Amino acid sequence: MSGRNLGWLFGVVMAGVFGLAISQSAPSAARDNDYEMARLVVDVLQEVRQRYVRELKPEEQRQFVEAMINGGLERLDPHSNYINPQDFKQFSRVSKGTFGGVGISLGVDMQKGGRLTVLSPIVGTPAYAAGILAGDIITKINGKVTENLGISEAIDLIQGDPGSEVTLTVMHEGEKKPVDYTLKRDIIRVQSVIGDTRKPDGTPEFMLNNPDKIAYLRIATFSETTVGELRTALAAIQAAGARGLVIDVRYNPGGLLAAAVEICDLFLDDGVIVSTRGRNQQDLVYSAHREGTMFLPAKEFPIAILVNRYSASASEILAAALQDHGRAVIIGERSYGKGSVQNVIPMESQSSALKLTTASYWRPSGKNIHRFPDSKETDEWGVKPNPEMEVKLEDKERVDYQRWRGDRDVVREVGKPHTPLLPDFKDRVLEKALQTLRAAMPANPPQ
């Protein structure tokens, strides 16, 4: 980093510090302290540039600054962090639930030498229409060899403006020669509401194969499209005559607070859903409304929510709200315990962002979900399963579940035989939910 750039950085930092201090009428001592801290940052950068054992490349200097920022934020809490420009692109795509691409889920298959592999095509996308299949190896992207190419770099190469083209060189399983597919990018909608299996056309199957007419849906994340997807799924299971519902939020890391509130409102007709409390903002209370509530009366349509130790944030809001109102029974493991709200603050002309904890959220019972280390509140954290509804898993069973569930989610070639992965595996958490719902169903279903 040149001296000129360091001076520019120092000027930006000081302008931000003094602008904030002046706008808040901070005391002179506080302004002086801000100045000293900003000067320390710039001094460290200057010394590293001039004295480090070797000269740092421009990208390394950038990484150094980002590491300084994130190191400081990590001391505040584990959920605040700086999102650099490259990661911010993907963060924005996930939050919106849509992006320009061809419609494939990518992974690295170590059994195939760590090659870039299609985990599954997404139904109704250019890749699906072209015939790209689960298990295909992508050997080149626009002529660039993918060997030793990272997932994030591959995604950046494949995604782009809708209407533009990208050429994928693909090796189908069992074939000896790769095939080139030139695909026109389209708006891709990431599916966040998933069924237990898939129908022959690749769309989700939400009705479980049992005579009890119990439906199952899994919410993978809470994005801008989740509520619409869920409404469509609920209308389908209602039309199919469902008498009970399993909502699976295991491994759901959360997402948008607004999406969680709207989803809770679909199942609750009154009362508080969640409230937020912050240092520099007014407390907010989100309440349910009877209009638009589905599956009433509640006693005739029982609901079970499946959680585990990786269910966090928005998924905990959903589970806590329905549990506190007695609308659903919670089954599985105690959830993660993330009861804090992060604001995404644009930085660098909106090319990057600061994700900063600004508030905490509280469940209808008045308890905070957040897990505070060495705090008197540690016994309240997370969402606990209802009495006698805890299902403990060993590590191997947890790994087997993820492999089994992932295999059921894959979109496959119609008519092609498939041997199920782990055919004898039993999802004990789901089995417990089905047993519980059967016992809660009315003996005589409404006509």
C-alpha cells in the first residue's frame, strides 16, 4: 500500500470518526480518543508496509486490513463481521433468493478426485432443460479448466447477467468424452421450501407416503422468497387433504427476520410473535393477525417442528413463537441459541458491508433465545424440545442423516434406476414427530 493510499485511508477513517463524533456532539475527550485509535490503525499499516520481512502484494494488503477489522469485530460477538466485496455478492444473492445463473447446485466430490461436481440441477432452469444431471463433473467453464478451482470462483464464473451465455464442459457419469453445453443465463430462484422427496417432474412432494395424510416440508433458509414458496406449499397440502404437518428447520441457520415473522403469522391468529430490543432504537413488537391464518381450528390440525443444535436465529423465532402459543410441539435437540439481530450496513459505495449486532430478540414468553457465555441466563437459551420430545443423536447418526436427506433431495433423470443411499436409515426425529401427530389428530376427520 503506497504512502498516498495510506494517507487516503487515514483521511477516510478520520472523516468517518469525526463526522460521527460531531454529529453526536461527542465530548472533546471522546473525539481525541477516536483520533488516537484511528492513528494507531494507520501507523500499524505503515509499519507493516515498510518493515515486514517481505513486500506484501496489493491483494495481501487488502486481506491484512480485512483481517484487522474482523479480528476486532470477533471480540464484540461471533455474529458481527465485515463482508468483503467478493463475499458480499454471494451474501446478497442468498438473501434475495434469486440471481442470474444456469441453475445447478455445486460441490466438490472427493471420491472423484476433488473435482467440481453437480450435486443437483434446479427444476425449470437452463441447466435442467439442457440435460445436466446430478453427478456430472464440470471440467471447464468458458474454456477454463476447473481442476483446483475453488467453489466460490466457480460460482462467480457461472453466474452473470440474465440473457448472457456461459459454456460448461461436462462429463456425464459413465461417459468417456465431455460434452459442451452453451447455456443462456436466467433468473434463478433458490428453493428454500423443500419436500420429503420429489415427484417424477422434479417438483417437491410435500405429502408423506402414509395413510394419515401428514405433510412434510423443510425450510432451508429464510430469504425474500421463502414466504411465497411456503404459501404455495401450504395451499398444495391443504388441497391434498393434509391432516397434520411437520415443519423441519434442522440445520437452518436463519435469515431474514421479516420472513420468520410472516411465516409465524400464517399459523398464529393472535398474540406476540417476537419482539426486538436495541440500544439506539425503539423496542419493536411483532404480533399475529387472524386474517390469513391457515389451518384453523388449531386443535384439528396439529403441527410438529423439528429442530437440532444447528437450528438458529429465524428458525428459532419460528419454533419459539409456535411453542409458546401452544400451536406446535418441538421435537429433536435443543437449538443453537442465537437471539441477536444483525444489521447489514453498506460500505465502500455498497460494494461491501458491515454486519453488526444492533439488537436482541425475545420470544413471546419474555425469554431471550440468545446463549450468553457465563451468564445467569444460560438456562433459558435456545428452544428446548417439549417434554419427552427430545431425540438425541450420536455423531455418526447425524452424519448418516445428512447423507440420506441429501440423496432424497436430488433431482434425477426421469426413468433412470436409482439405488437409495443408506436404504435402511431411519430418521428417528421424523418418526417421533409422526407418532406424536397421529396421537394428536382428531379421531374423526372433518368432512
